[in-house]
Amino acid sequence: MPFAEPVAPESESPTSKVSAMTAEGETDMLIDPRPIRYSGFFALFLGLLSVFALFGQPMLVFVVFAVVVALFALRPYAGNRPIGYIAGLAGLTCAILFGVWGVTERNLRYRFMSERAVVFASDWLRLMAEGDYELACELQRPPSVRQSPSMPLTQYYRESEEGKLGMNNFRENTAVLELIDAGSAVKWQLHRAPTYSTQHSRHLTSTIWQDNSGKVPSLIKIGLEFTPPVGDEMGQWTVYEITTWAEK
């Protein structure tokens, strides 16, 4: 019985291997790479800079720029997601976070400082109505140069040369003279909402008051400055301005 001779398998030539590898590499190179949106990385950079919005209202410009650039980076795309898209999304998130944080913190501080300033100004006007001019005058001085609690203010402003000079200057103020002449029959009411601002690290609040009793015909402006607490010392208010005020 004849036997069929085994057929040897055809060996793959080195040339075919090289051709297959070359074809596979060419296929990878034909695939379009993911587009790069540099605006996304720039938006992330601006979003991180938006942290400065916590330190002042002018710094909100970083928030605005970050949002604009981020929205440009997040524009619709076709195909694969561009490189930098996630960075733009992160930049938009940072800008919104820091922007909302900064605005909210400033609004809360504005409200708190305004309310406390109104209370202090009202107490100062009450001192004037009660005739406690020495304490009212003392509250015009910065906390660092005020008399110690053990010093009787009446004695200081009536006997010491420095105190006499300070009281004379106090009584030369036209608005102060109107308050003194009005006596205790005044009925003070806030004329308009207080305005709070910061100038060169100074916390300033302006309040405008009117007397409903008619004893003081002029509107009275009382400007107050708040000195933040330092160490064990408490924060204190100073009446830095007392003047008449007219509607503009």
C-alpha cells in the first residue's frame, strides 16, 4: 500500500514578516492624533490665579478671564476629546469656586462691619446727648494713644494741657457744636445705608444720621475706623470724622 509522502509546511519568508510589520506601522501613523487645545491649559493657569479674588475685588478680573478662556476651550468638538479639554474644565471650576468664595466673603464682611459701625455710631451719639463729652472726645483718638482705663477722663481733659487742647479742638468742630446745643432731646435715625470700604488696609465705614426731633437741622456724618484685634487685644472702633453732610 503506497504511503503519501508528508508535505513540508511552507516556511514564512523574512520578507513577508517585514512587510507585515511595515504595514501595521503605516496603519498607526494614518490615525489622526488627538488635537491639542492650548487654551485649556491657559484657562487652568488663570483659574489657579483666581485665588487672588479672595484678597480684593479688582482681582476678580482673573476670574472673568479664566471663565472666558475656559468656555473657549470647552467648545464642541468632533471625534476624540482634545488634549487640554479636562484642563479647561478644571480651570473653569477653579475660577467659579474662587469667584463665588471671594464675593460671598466680601459681602458677609461688608454686612457685619456695617452693622457694627452703626451700633458704635449710635452709642457715640448717645454719649453726646448725655453730655459725656470727654469719652466722646477720647473715642476720636487711635486706640494706641488713648488713656489707660485707670485715668479719669474728666480730670485728664480738664487739668492736663494736652487734654485741654484736645477738648478745645473737639468743641471747635461745627458738627460737634450742633450736637452739644441740641442737648438730650434728639432722636437719631440712620439717614442712609452705611458704606464700608478698605483703604490701605484701613477698615472704614461712613454713616449718615438725621435728627427727627429737629434739634439738629443738619445731617451728621460719622466716619468710623475699625482696628482689628492683635494678639490678646480686642478690636476697637475710632471716630475719625464728624462733620455735617449735604445731599448731592
